[in-house]
Amino acid sequence: MRLSFDDGTLLLEDAPDTVPYAEWDDRVDEYRAQAQHYRHIRQWATESDGQATLEESTATVAELEDDARAYPEFYLTPSVAIEPRDYQQDALSAWQDNNRQGSVVLPTGSGKTFLAVQAIADAGVSALVVVPTIDLMNQWHATLTNAFGDQLPDGVGVLGGGSHDIADITVTTYDSAYRYINEYGDQFGLLVVDEVHHLPAPTYQQIPEMTIAPYRLGLTATYERADGAHEELEDLLGTVVYREEVNELAGEFLSEYETIHLQVGLTNDERTTYDEEYQIYRDYVDSHDFDLWKEDGYAEFLKRTSYDPQGRRALIAKQRAEKIARTAEKKLDTLDNLLKRHYDDRTIIFTANNEFAYEISQEFVVPCITHQTETEERTEILERFRTGEYSMLATSQVLDEGIDVPSANVGIILSGSASKRQYAQRLGRILRPTDDRQPARLYEIITEDTMETYVSERRRQGVTASADS
């Protein structure tokens, strides 16, 4: 039997009818399988019980001609000799024990990138690292170059953001990987997926499906998805092999923390307008029996607003009510008091959208980072935040995930979604230990008796009020 890589699939020439994972392709009169089954098909071909390890199958293969594999093996040693923390070593060992497959769930700031560096060195094969954004791609590229750059003849490759440079270790974005994985899926023995909770998206699933990489590592701080699609990750990368929660690392490896829930009221004028607008929205929703907490229910509501004038008015009413709650006068007064109280701390102000972030930036004269901020400007702002030249900054959602944010010890949530993931990520932004080891504080300012109350309750489920409660 001959294995070859063909446009993101495995072509199995002269394969017996008993070959697993394969389907007959009438176009070529041969069996074909998804590339992700490369490891299992090799094991099946070399050991009738299918229990041979990848290393054993490489040594014992007799009648299998493997032309699918194009990835090299090599020996790498991270240039920065830092001893892994206990939990990082435990996570690496768990991954190794699971045949170097599976996902690791660690809180933001606990060293997932460091773990990946150790895994790349341990696997000893070419590696493709997939990340959600160009900012993260650049960040990973710098880290991997620092760790391995002088040991790689072509350095660390970049695929995305205008670069198309494939090397033994390559960093790419989800979008670029999806576009090119059918071409390069045979060239990597290890697939590392950062922020792996994005992977179940239908298009992104093709990334692991169309690569032969026998070793796979998923990384995230927030594995579970509200839609349950995280269950598909087990087939794509392997099961969760190791998990640590924020509370388990707080104090020793992350800052002690407390979350402080503050409620403010609306002024009389704000309350009158809010109630009127909210009632218009609520009456429409109730008359159509939408379940807005489910994705399908909210999608149906939005669909109706596109052709139903009353539905459109209900959507506008909802948006007006949300804005009143989000920008309540007493909420901004409370923010002003908090900023004065924490004038000598490093503070990040979180909002739900760019517009509000810019309003806060103008009102309180603090720098602002959104998705619209150019990379060079963002880098400069974060560097000034790191050095202490800036002690505060406002942001929408761009700092929620992945990007290495300099140590902050105070977070203030002015508005956000009901996502537990977003809440946990915002908490993680303030948990990197500081020199004085002072507890971090995450404030949440909520306008009482509004939609924000329910949103807040949902996103805080599963996150304790403090590290030792």
C-alpha cells in the first residue's frame, strides 16, 4: 500500500478493503482518507492490532510505502533555559503520555506559550503554530525566534499578514492556515493551535483535518463553548489532557485577586427613557416567543428585524436601552472615583464596543486601544503602559484574548457580553504577579434593574469572587 498526500487528503493506493477511515474514490479508483488519519492508518498498516506507537511503526513498516510525510525531524533546545513550573511540567507530561495529542487548559498569564515551546522541543519535528490574529502571530514569531531562531537554518516562518514564508517552524493565522493547509498539510509533524476554542468553526476545522501532523496540541484558557462545539475538538486534536483553573494558581503563580461588583442607579430621566425603550423591545420578543439566550433564538430575532418594521423598531429600542444602561451618568461618576482611587495602579478599562471605548478615552483623557488602532500605535501604547508612562488605558474587546498585555493589577468592566469566556479573559489580564504581590482587583460596574444585571450574572457563573473564597 502506498500513502501520498493529495490536496489535503491521503490517497491510499493498492489499499485493502479493510483499511480504516477511508472511502472509495471513483475518480481515481483508489481509497482516500482525511489527512488527519495519517497516524492511525500507519499504525493499522504496521500492526494488525493497531497499537503500535508512531515510533514503532516507523521502525517496523514493511509493505507500506509512505510518500505522504514531508516533515523533517530535528533536535532543538530552547535557548532560554528556564525551568518549567510544576503545573507546566505536569501538563507537558500529560500531553506526552497521551501520545503527544490533546489540549491543555491554563488561565491567561500562566505560560501557555512557554509550554508550547517545551512541546515543540520535545516533539522534535517541524511545527505549525496557528493563532487567531496577526498581532498574536507576530508575538508568537518573536517568542519562537528567541527560543529556536539560531538553531533553524531558515529561521521561524510566517504565513499571513502579507508574508508567505514556510519554514520548519512556522506561525500562521487561522484564516491563512485555512487557505493554505491543503498545500502544506504534509510538511508539519506537530500542529499547535492557540486559543483552540475558535477551532470548531466549520471552516477552521479543515485545518486539523487536512494536515497529517501526528502530534497535536491545543491551548486555551477557556475551552468550553456555549454552543457545545468544543466536543468536536477531541476528534480533531485529542482530549483535554490537563487543566488548571485560576483559583488553583492564584497566590503562588498568579496574583491573588478579588472581584468587586458595583451597582449604580439611573437618573429619573434615564430611567423613564430606559423603561419605555425596553418595554417596546420586550413586548415584541414576548409576542414571538424568542429564546434570546440561545444562539438560534437571537438569530431568529435578528432575522425578523430585517423585514418586520415592528421588529426593526424593537431592535432599535433594545440598542437605545443598552446604551442608556452602558453610559449611565452614575456609572461614569463611579468610574471617575475608581480612577482617582487607583491613580498609582496599572488599570485597564474594558468596554463592549469601540464607540464607548473612544468616549471613555476622551472623557477621562486615557489612551485607547481598539481593533481600529494601528499596530505601531498599539505597540507604542502598550510599551508606555509597560514602563509606567501610562498608568491607565481603555479598550473594547481587542485585549480580551491572547495579546501579551503588560502587567496590570486593576481591571474595570464598564460593559461587556454575557460570555463567561470574555469575563475569564478580562480577569486574566490583571493576574500576572507584580513585584509587590498586591492582590489584583476586577471591578464590574453594573446599572441595576436593567439588562446588564442578567448579563452580569451569566458571565460570572463559575468564577469565584476571590481567589480564596
